Amino acid sequence: MIVELNIILAGIADALTLWTLLLVAAGVTLGIVVGAIPGLNGPMAIAIAVPATFYLEPVTAIGFLVGIMKGSTVGGAVPAILMNTPGTPDAMITTLDGFPLAQKGQSGKALKMALFSSVTGDTFSDIVLFVAAAPLSVVAMMMGPVELSAVVFFSICVLAALIGDNPLRGLVVASMGFVLASVGQAPEEATPRLAFGFPELEDGIPLVAVGMGVLVLGEIIHSIAEGGVSARGRLAPPSIGDDARLSLSEYMSVKATIFRSAVIGTLIGAVPGIGSALAATIGYSTARRASKTPEDFGKGTIEGVAATEAANSAVSGANLIPLLTLGVPGNVSAAFLMGALIIHGIIPGPTLMRDESQLVFSIFTTMAIANICNLVIGRMGLNLFGLIAKVSAIYIYPSVILLCIAGEWVSGGGPVGLVLLGFFGAFGYLLRVLNFSVVIFIIAFVLGRIWEFPLTQAMILTRGDPVRLLNYPVAVIFILAGLGLIVFVQIRARIDLRKSRQ
């Protein structure tokens, strides 16, 4: 696929408007603040922010949400280093070396290394996205509805197998998401389906109510039911003199570690559903094995901080590879970005690069701008964000609930929307209590409506006969790979269970 230079330049120009630049910077700032408060996270902030983007231009809206996504990754390292409490799940491994450094009075050095390595890893994955998007879109356009349906099936199997303890439970909760996504107009008949007599449901269940209910209200209810988020202990001692500085030579001494972790994070992020927490774990363990001083890991080394932050940040850009080329979100944040695009009348998938190439390059530009904002705002506000990390989320929850209510009302949900918001809040709480993955549910719900149309076409082409799938070898490979992964993980879990009992 060849994109004309004038289209690329027009896309870049669209992203360089003052309003877009301001909102990208605001999104990054909001993301860092949210990430720095344990109990809150980036996907929660994105879910709440989606209604605020309804009246924005698509480029500005996506730029704002991308800023939140990228900023929250950087923000999660702040409490992990200063208080041994990760602000986001992917910063859990950062505590292993970040907090020991802070206890030595080198919190400033650790925070700067986390920031610089995070931005480096994020930028690397963005470059891979920029380069790979067009060729992968060409390959994806060669796929028909049968192959695309098989790709979505494979993605759900990956999610079910790698998230949570039980793949079968993952498939169950994914089925819940697909069923709820089917509420509304049937694509082949355009008649109301599963609306239960409510006209408000004839157009489907709104993503805003589901996202804010399951992800935000469900988490708040669960947190309060579990005893709330308690106030943390004292901040680590401040850095003084050389302990607060990170020299260029110190950064360059771990450049190989940062690059290695960035590659790991990018590869993991390109696979839907695996997540940045696993990327951070693999990046850290790989860096420790490759280090000349592995005994220093866990005792306070900037190499350990660099490895984890480069890996978990590299996931964010790579997560958009399957979204923009296949229409399959890589994680919850990407799912909400997908929802925002759909709200603005833009369908992610194989034809996006062909039909909306100017918009795609605008999105690429906002991602690059967000990285610059991350570096500048993060560097200028390290001390302030450290103080924000001291705030307990329990004091923020009332405001978050009000924002959810306001967001649902602004989105046009009305009284029925508020009822749906409350219902899905309770539903999200039950999912957590019953140990079902809310990540799988949200992604399956977003994928549901997109998947249904090609799935219907696939059923027509194959006449509902599984034997006819043999005419589509690519689809067969994806289906068998998905089923094989489920079976493998299930067998592996039983073997591990038997070993633990012995």
C-alpha cells in the first residue's frame, strides 16, 4: 500500500492544531496523575473520558485518549518507586528495584530512569507501529470474512488462555460479552433483538455504560467491599545532590537493556490480551540473566528499573497494531480507543489505512506528540506527582462516581442509561468476586458488534458446514491454534496442580 506524501503531510498538519496539542498534553497530565494514585488506572480514566470526546474532532478525541493511555504508564512507576505500591498493575515489578533505590536516597535517580526508559520503550514501539501498519493492512485486506472471523476467535482464545487462572472461565466471560453485544439491531435483518421491549436498547447497549459500569464502578464497589484503599506510609527520603541526578553515562550504560526490553514489550504488545504486566516480568527476568551483576537485581539497581519500564511502556504502541490493521483491540485501553473511533463513525480494521489514511497518520502524530509531552511533563512534575501519589484513592472515588454519572448523562443515556450504569457497576463487582476477567469481558463486548457481520458472512459462505472450512486453510490454522492453546494451557494447569499436591 502506497500512501501519497500529501496525505501524510495533511494528517500531520491535522494533529498539529493548537486544540489537539493542548488536549494531548492534558491527556498525558491526567494519565500521569491517575497512574500515580494506587487504586486508579489508565483504562478507568479512558472509560470516563470517552463521553467527553463525543463533540470533538476524531483526531483530537483520539489524541486525548492516547495521551491518557501513555501518561498512566509513566505515572504508575511513581508510587512504585516512592512507596513500594504500584500505581498500575504493570508497575508491580518496578517496585523490586525502584523502592530499594528510594530507600538509599536515590528516588530522584530512579524516577528519572523510569521516565526516560519508559519514553524510549514507548517511542520504539510506536516506530514499529508506524512502519508495520501499512504492510500488515495489505495482508489483512487479503483476508475474507471467514479468515477475519477466525482471527477474532484466535484472539479470544489467547485472551482466555493467558489472562486469569482458567481458560474455560475466560471463554465463558467472553461469551457473556458477545451476548450483550448482540443486543440491538441484527445486522442481516435490521430488526430489534434482545431489547426486551425497551426502545432505548434497540440501538444496542452503549459502550459508555458498559465501560464505566464494569471497569470503574465495579472496581470502586469491589475496593470498598474489600475494605477500601488505605492510606499508605511515608514517602521515601528525598534525593540529595548526585543521588537525584541521572547522568547521560548512566543512561547509556543500560541502553542495551532498554532496547532489549523495548523489543520484548513490542512483541508481547502485538499479541492481543497478553498485557504489559507480563512484558515487564519477562523484560526484568531477561535483563537479570543478561546482566554482568545479576546479584544486584532486587537490591536497588537502575538497570532493573530501566528493564521493567521500557518493557511495559513498549506495549502501548504495539497494542494498536492489531487494532488498526485487524480491528482487534490488544488490551482494554485499545478497546476503548476502538469504541471512540466507532462512535465517530470510523471502523478500525483492514481497510482503515486505505479509507482513512489521513486520519491514521494524524493518530501516529498524536502518539509522537504524547511521547514528547510524557518526557517534558514527567520531567517537570516529578516532585509534584510524588506528592499526588500520597493521596488515597478512597478520597477520589466520590468524584469519580459523579464523573461517571455526568458522562453517562452527557452521552445521551438519560434515566435508562443511568440504570444501565448502575446495573453494569453491580455486574462488574460480581465478575471480580467470582474471579472472572473484566478485561476479557470488555474486549469481547467491543469486538462483538464488529465480529458479528463477518461471522454472518462466514456462515453464509460455509453454509454452516464446518467441513467447508477446509476451503479456507488460513482460517483453519487460526482456529486450530486457538483451540490448541486452550487445551495446552488447561493440561499444563492440571499438571501443575498435581505437582503441587504431591
